[in-house]
Amino acid sequence: MFRKMGPGVLVAAAFIGPGTVTVCSFAGVQFGYSLLWAMLLSIVATIVLQQMAARLGIVTQKGLAHVIKEEIGVGWIKILVLGLILSAIVIGNAAYEGGNIGGASLGLVAIFGQEYLSFYPFTVGLFAFLLLFFGSYNTLEKVFVTLVVVMSLSFIVTAIITKPNILAILQGLFTPKVPEGSILTIIALVGTTVVPYNLFLHTSLVGEKWKSTANLKEAERDTIVSIVLGGMVSMAVMVTATAIPSKEITNIMDMAQGLEPLYGNSARYFMGIGLFAAGTTSAITAPLAAAYVANSCFGWNTTMKDIRFKLVWMVIILVGVLFMSTGIKPLEIIKFAQVANGMLLPIIAVFLLWIVNRKTVMMEYRNTRIQNILGIIIILLSVILGVKSILTVFELF
């Protein structure tokens, strides 16, 4: 099964970053198993959107930003939308890259201790740089399959160590409840899984992997398997966090330390390995997605080996390492990126649904009625997520 995994595994790896692990940890600590249904909902929404993106990428052999640029006829709308895409994905991923590298560094702290803490961000950044500089798509795919398998085993084994209540897990999955004070956490769980930049990443990557519509079924299977696996990882983190005796955690390391007295050193090591894999995969996919978006928006039409493509991801990795190693928190940039992403998700969901229904673009591979109904429901959900994301920025800053 793992040998057959393709671009979907990079998408799964992209949404399981340090932010997702933190949100899932908080959800488990505060609300136990009762919000597992929200993660299940977000997995279904992600599968629906990513399948549309993958189908678009295979049929057109173009990135999503490229197709949007071609299909929008009104000049000022085109400039506005492309500007929003560049702001949210390129600038946003640069702002968030420090967090990805920081998450991977925390994983290394859990495994090796704090003695070499100052070197960890450079180690993660160098690994991401070397992989993207020398690696081809096939290399990336193999590395990501390995990292996702390691991450999955680490978090799932940690969850098993805590001996969870299986009946309570099933109730949490299939009996939706909204405990008092959980609305913001539910929105955060969905928002950390349904990620705008994954739509752009997926449409570009499927073109690297498959060149024919004969591969559509294979792409669909790859998307479902990969995202379900990613969802299982997120749920495993929630289940693990439920076992923490303390209800006060500020980051994933608090959770690892909280597990140690009850479940021994192994829990901390498994958690550390999982967090390192989660941070590293996001530290690679974020710059890669930004490079693909810049490639489409500026009309370069280049490959991963082109110097312009490389310069985009190089700058983002460098910015991430500098932010992390110097302790700088670019609050204004993050604020701007969060607002841009909050606006981008519903807009791109609408454009994606519109494009995959256009006969001139998709031919006989247009959406079915059921896919359109699910798409409309997800658009409504994305509007709620987008508004909440923007409001949260102004509440926090």
C-alpha cells in the first residue's frame, strides 16, 4: 500500500504540522474524546476538496493558480485574486515556516535533550534545503512516505500506550457533541486540516506524478488513503492528550512530559519522533507549495530544477531558520498572512467548484451532482472558518 502512495501523502504530511499537533493536543486535554467527530468531519471535507484539486491537475496538467489565471476574464478581478493567492501562500508560508522548523526542533529536544538546542533549527533547515535542492519529485515522494509512516506509527503507538477507552472513542467519532466552550476548538480542528495551500500543492504535484486521465482512479485512491491516514494521526494525538492528568498544557512538550510519569520514557520518545516528522514534513511542503504558486502566478511554467523555482523555496527556508534561531516573531507578517488565508479559503473553494464544473476545462470529468452538493456545504463551512480566522486575528493582536 505504501509503495503505491503518491502526491496525496505530501498533502497529508503538509496538514499534519506542529500547529495541527498542538490544536489536537489541546482538544484532547480539554474535551477528551468528545471532539473526535469534528476531526472526522474535517477529514471528509479535505478529501472532497483535494479530490477536486487532484482531478483538475490531472485533466489540465496545470497548477490551480495557473487555471484560475486563465479562466478569470476580468482583468482587475484576476489581479486581485492572484495578489491574494501570492500573499496568503508565499508570504504566509514564509511567516509560518519558523513554526514548522520550531516544531521539528522540539521533537529533537524530546529525543536528544536541550544540549544542542541552538543547532536544531539549522539541522532541520539544512535537511529541507538538501532534499529540495538535490531531490526530484520521486525522491520527495519516497522521503515523505517514510516520514509519514514514521509519524503515523509514532503517534498511534503513543495513543495505544495510554490504553484508551475504545467505546468512548467510537462515541466521540459518531455522536457529535458540543461541550461548553468548545466552539473555537472545533473551528480550529477543521481549520488546521482544511488548508488552502494544499489545494495548490496537490494540483501541481499530480501533474508531476501522472500525465493521463487514465490515472484518475489511482489519484482518487491515493488521496483518500493518504488523508485518512493523516486524519488517524490527528485523532491519535487527541486520544493521547486525553490521558494527560494535567489540564494545563501550553505546547506539545508539556504533553510529552505529562505522559512520562505514567507511561515511561517511551511515550516521550515516540512523541518526539512524531513531532520531528510532523515539523520536518511541513517545513518542506510549505516552501514547495509557495514555489509552485509563484511558478503559476508569474507564468514561469518551469520545473523543480529551475533557478527561479528554487529561489522561492530557498528564501522561505532561510526566513524560517532566521526567525526560529533568532527568536524573532514577525507578528505583523503573521497577522497579515492569517487575514489573507482567512479570505483565501472560501474564495478558492468557490473558484475550485466553479472550474471543476466548466465543460471547456474538465470535459467529461466535471463534478457529479453529489460532489457539487458536498462542495457547496464545504464552501459554507469555509466561509465560517475564514470569518473566524480573520476575527481571531483582530482579537489576538
